[in-house]
Amino acid sequence: MAQTSVAQFASELKVPPSVLLEQLRAAGVEKRVPEDSLSDQDKSRLLEYLRRTHGSVESKNKITLTRKQTSEIRKTDATGKYRTVQVEVRKKRVFVKRDPAEVTAAAVAAEAPPPPAAAPSVDVRELELREEEARREQQLAELQAAELREKQERERREAEQKQADQKVAEAAPAAATTLHAPKAAEAKTDKKPKKAKPTTVLRDDSVRRRQIKTRGDAGGGVGGWH
């Protein structure tokens, strides 16, 4: 047999480890805690002790009672006459007086709380799935962080471009006013000769009329119009 611990051997025998420790100490095997190792020699000594103890106790504490009961039965024979037949019944009953130590051990075993349920073992496949899920969550968090940084950078560039466009728009009206001012002056200068043309025509008409009148007066003085 392979070397095991007291607790493992007690589990194989289906007895509490405390009871097995008491029996081992009674057999001369010094074991203190359930974690102590148990050799083949220790098991042999325990087996001899149990055989010896149970053999002597059984001879002292076993009582056998035999009960004999006789009854008569009447039955007919082949000729039809009644005959009486005696029937003897023997009953044998054995009473065994249990050792107080064993009774106490049995009571302790019955009152002992059940061992705590072993923690459920984690399946390897389930563990791999958990690791894969954690990996996916980490990748998703990294992608979200990168997308957030890219969005912030894009908004910053758009804000800078908007400010630059606004400055250009504010500077454009002043430059346009400066460039168009000479043209307005030239337009005013061009309009002056247009106003002078009617005045020149009127002067020519007055001169012509005056010349015609002078000619008329001169002819009348000499001899009139012929």
C-alpha cells in the first residue's frame, strides 16, 4: 500500500479522522494531526490491534440465546385416521454488548458536522473564455481612448482654422476700402466735364443769336432786306 495521510485513510475507512487518531494511539502508533503521514507498518499495527480487540470483546460480550418451541399438529394418514404429530421449532438469537468507547465514537461521528463542500473547480475552458473577454475589453478601451484623442485633436485644429478665417475676414474690409478710394475720386473728376457741355452749347447759341441780330440791324440801316 502507498503511504497516505491519516485524513486520507480515514476517508477510505469512512470514519472521522479524530476517531482514527484515537485508534492509532491505542494501537501504539503516535499520530497527532490528520495531516501526519501513515506508513504500511502503521496500518498493519492498527489492523492487528483491531482484530485482537474485537476478538476478545466479542467472546466476552456476546450472549447466545436458544429458544425451543414444541407444537402438535393433527392430520389424517392414508387410511383416513387422525394422527398427532409433534413439531419442534428452535430459534437462536445472539446479543452483543457494544463497547462504550465504540458507542461514544459512533455518537460523535453522528453528531460531527458534515465536511464543508469543496469549492467548485474552475473549468479550463471557462478560464480561457474569461481571459479572452478581458483581452477584448482592454482592446476596446484602447480603441476608444485613441478615438477620443483623435476627436480632440480634430476639434482643436478646426478651432484654430476658424480663428484664422475670422482674422482674415476681419482684415479684408479695410483693405477693400483702401483700394477703392482712388476710383471714387476719379469718378467725381469725370463727372465735371459732363456738366460743362450744356453751358458751352448755350454760349454758342447766344453768340449766334447776337450775330444774327447785329446783321439785321446793319442791313436795315443801309437799305433793308431785298
